[in-house]
Amino acid sequence: MLNSWFMGTTIYDEIRNAAEIIGLSEKATMETIKRSYRVLVMKWHPDRCGEDQQKCKEMTQKIIEAYQVILDYCNNYEYSFGKEEVERTLSPEERW
């Protein structure tokens, strides 16, 4: 289940928010998605973050959840993050 930063938004907003968290462009490749995710998780992992452990833990969780949103979308649909692409690939019944 997704945390509050994804709740109450449209599917497009969820995907765009997730892409922004991971730092992805609309035409990101799977390789870019995975690399960006790994870099961010390593940066914010609580065991590697020397400062505010709680903030690092929250950021790591946010990054992991954003990555899952992106992976779910990529596994089920075309993976352009442009609004037209997202809305074109999802019928109203498929939106969550």
C-alpha cells in the first residue's frame, strides 16, 4: 500500500510524482530507471546516511515506493511518463 504522498491523486499524478522522486525524464529507459533508483537508495539508506536517521529512513521508503509505482506501470503498460501516454494506456476501469 502506498503512503500519503501518492494517495488521493490520479494515476498520472502518481506516476509523475514517482518519476520526479527518482529523477526520471518522460522517456527514461529501464536501465536509467534502475540506475537512478540504486543511486538514490545508496545515498539515502539509513545505514549509510550519517545525519538525520529518521529523514533518511523516510526518504528511502519514499524512493522504494516510487520505484514500485514506476515498475508496476512499466510492467503493465508502455513506459513513457508523458500525460498523453499514461492516459492513453489506461481505461477508467484500470485506474486505481
